[in-house]
Amino acid sequence: MTNTQETRSPQRAAAAAPRPRQFGLSSAKGIQLIAKREILVQARSRAQQISFLITLLLVAGGIVAVALFGDAIGGGSTKVATVSDTTSIASTAGLEATEVASAEAAAQLVRDGEVEYAVLTPADARGLELFTGDGQPASDLGDGAFVLIGLDGVPTEDSMALAQVPPSFSLEAPEVNPALGYIMAVAFGVLYFMAAMGYAYTIAQSVVEEKQSRIVEILLSTVTPRVIMAGKVIGNSILALIQVAAILAAAAIALAATGQGALFTLIGPGFVWFLVLFVFGFVLIATLYAGASAMVSRQEEVGSVTTPLMMLMLIPYMLVILFNSNALLMTILSYIPFSATIAMPLRVVLGQAEWWEPILALVILIATSAVSIMIGARIYENSILRIGGRVKLSDALKG
């Protein structure tokens, strides 16, 4: 009898043989490992740690310093209006008191600009139409000895100068000071550039370093190019988000600690939208940085391929800084992906954006980030193994 194994064709024998086991990592596991490596490397960087701590201290310390010493340069006593029951309280605090017969007369002096604010008892102030720091009608004036009534708010350093920090109210619903628009534009811009440019450029340097040292060839024996790029972007995105969130949290704590909770109530929504838009804004620029840096093989050439990307961020940022009072231009910039992270939160702070506008800007930014991921991944995949001269963009984009 003929052995069935001997008569089996070579093709059938090969098909029946067990397939070799694949030792490569899954995409999810590969992304996780690479992202973890990026986080650990950056978190252990002494330069990153020092830079972060200095920024944190400058933000929190600056807010405290402004609250405590912001009025010191002007000098002189603050003029206030009082009634008979509060004159001694104001005088004890070193305020220049003008005593009037009624709360209505004190409120009129505030409206006329003859005094900074009025010091009244809660009973006297209940006859006035007042607003809280967030613009809501004041229904409860408390049961303390006195309250402060300003035109659109009372400076924190003035309330802290009194024997006890009293409730403060305003005769008009407070609005964000236009000067705050410039300050917030600078603040949002610095935060965005500090994190986005810092970590995005770190990605670019890491890509070139791995390419130059041939480490990337070892990595590619286990995972795909897209997995490597995704791990780098995700790892640095997490670090950048943590850094920005920590700085904003420090700002919020400093505002609360110096009695400026009302100000945070006004600018808090802008902080939240800045964080949300920052996540996708960073992914947008980071993926393009990763792809562009893969086109070169030396650290000296990184600047030449990333400068156009930096200009895409710098130009809109400068427009926001210089023209933040131009409502039409700010509306346009708040929908452009490279400036939306700065412009839209600023419009939210200034009360110029409808509730749906940040959502629309976020949708546009997400869609643009998805396109940038595809473009960056294509460039990275086609360029990462090309050693030597700079890869042409047209060649890097080929399918």
C-alpha cells in the first residue's frame, strides 16, 4: 500500500504544515509602549522639569502679586462713600470716607465717579439694585457688619485692606475689562506655544535621532511606522495636556486664594475650552512635525522642514495679539485650525461667542486633525527609512 504522506503533493504538504508564530507586537501594545517611553524620557528631563516649575511659579506668583500690590503704584487713599454706621470702619482701614445721608446718595457718588465704591450696611444696601461678581442679581447680601458696592466690582486689594473681607457687589452687571482681552490673548498664546512648540519640536528631534542612529530600523522589525508615530504623538500629547492643565489649575487656585473668584467665574469657561481645543490643536501640529522631520536625516536640518509649520502657528497668533479687539477678524480666526485654540477661548472670555460657536470650532479642528494624521503618517511611512539627503515632499506623499 502506498503511504498517503508520500503521495501527498508538495503544495498540500506546505499547506498542512503549521504556520510560524508571529512575534510582532499588536498595534495597541506597540503604541502603548512607545507612548510610555516618550512620557518617561520627557518626565525625567531636568530641563523640562525646571521650565515647568518656573512657568508654574510665574503664573501663580504673578496673580498673587497683582492682587496684593496692583494698587501700590497709584498711591494715596482710596475715596469711598459711607453712611453713619460705616464711616468709622472705612476710616480705620485708612480709606478717605465721604459720609452721606443714604445708600442711594452713596450709590450716586459711585456712579458719578467721585468715589471708588461705597461701604454700606446690608440693611441700607438692600434698597439698591445690585449684582454679584458673575453678573447675577444679588438676592442675599449676607448678615455681616458691612458690604462693599462698586460700579462694576470692587478691587480685591481694597476688600482685603478692611478688618474683615466683606461681600462685594456692583451697581452694574460686570463685564470683562477690554484690557483683559489682550492679557488673555497673550496668556493663551504663550501656553499654546510653550507646550505645542516645545513638545512638537521634541518629537521632531526624537524622530531624526532614531533615524540617524538606525534605532528606527530595529523598531520597525516589531511594529509599523504608523504605530511608532502614533506612540510619539500620544505620549507627548499627554504630557503637554498635563502641563497646560496644571498651569491653568495653579492660576485658578491663585485667583481663589486672592479673593478673585468672581474673575475666575468670568474667565473659567475660556480655560475649559482652551484645554479641549488644545488637545486636538496639539495633535494637528505634532503629527505634521513628526512627518516633516522624517524627511531629513540630520538634527541640523530639522529647522528647515519645521519652520513652515511654525509660521502656520506664529502668524495667526500674532494676528490674535494685535487685533483681538477686531470682532470680525477674531471670529474668522476662531474657526481657522491653527489659531482656533487661542482665538475661540478668548472670544468665550470676552462674551463674544454664541454657545454653539466653540462646538463648531471643535468639529472643524477635529476634522483637520484627522487629515493631518493621514498626511503626517504618509510622509513618515515613506521617509523614515530613507537615509542621506532630504526627501522631497512629493516623494514622501506618494502612495
